[in-house]
Amino acid sequence: MNMYVLIAEAFGYPHPGLLEELEQGLASAGTNPARRGLEAFIRKVGRLSLAEWEELATRTLDLSPAAAPYIGFQIWGESYQRGEFMSKLSHAMRKMDLDSGDELPDHIVPVLRYMAGTDQPIPELTEHFETAVARMQATLREKDHDNPYLELLEAALQLAPRSKRAEKEAS
């Protein structure tokens, strides 16, 4: 299974069988820098009951606006720029026949699914994904330093697309 899709699934709302799906997906995912974070996440949520995992997911991903899992919100807040970003992202997703489901297009789940299906993400996503996820991680670490979703955010960081500018700076 594609690592982007696997991590997107892990960010989804917990349901019966999800842990097993993640374990099976990881077994067939091969090597990837994101693997370590996903393994740690699976190990930590595997110690929880489904009800505890659901409560953790709700507390982490739905009730903490500062660490909200929305790429555009982390960069621009509630602004015109975020709306413009979501419009471009939504258009790119539609071209791929990708449905963002019940989430806004800048939510980390549809964003990861989009990144799984394209070799050239929209420039704004390439430019800001890493910063947005790092902000989510920093905020969550400050609020709950033992939260298993920190491991999942670390895995997502490993999948960050590199902008041409970042590639030039690295060389």
C-alpha cells in the first residue's frame, strides 16, 4: 500500500479493524523514511481500546483548533489566502477524481491522498506542507507530549514534498 494513503488512513477516525488494516498495510509498504513514525503510532494506539483511541482522535484532531489538521489554516489562518489555496487544491483533486469526503480539501487526510496520486502537487502545497505539519506537531507536543499522533505527524513530515527552492538550498 502507498505510504501516503496508509498515513491518511491512520489520520482517519478510528473504527473496528483499522489497527489491523494499518498493520497489514505497513507489512506491504516496503522501506520508507515515514515507516518508523507509523510503526510507533501503531504500537502506541495498539495499547488503547477502540473507545480510548476514538477519544484520543477526537481530542487531538477535532477539539484542538491550534493543532487543527488543516494545511491552509496552519499557514494562513481563516483568510482569503487559505480560501484561494483550498480552491486550487480542490480543483487539482477534482482533476484526479479525488473526493475529499466530509473534510475540507486542506485537511491532512485528503491532502495525503492527493499527494499519493500526483508527482507534481500544486506549488502552494509543495511550499507549505512541511511548515504546516511541523506547526501542528509543535502545538501538539506543547499540549500533550506523549500523544501518539506526534508519531504520525512525524511520519507525514517524512513525506513532505520538496520545493525546487528547498532542493537548491540543500545542494
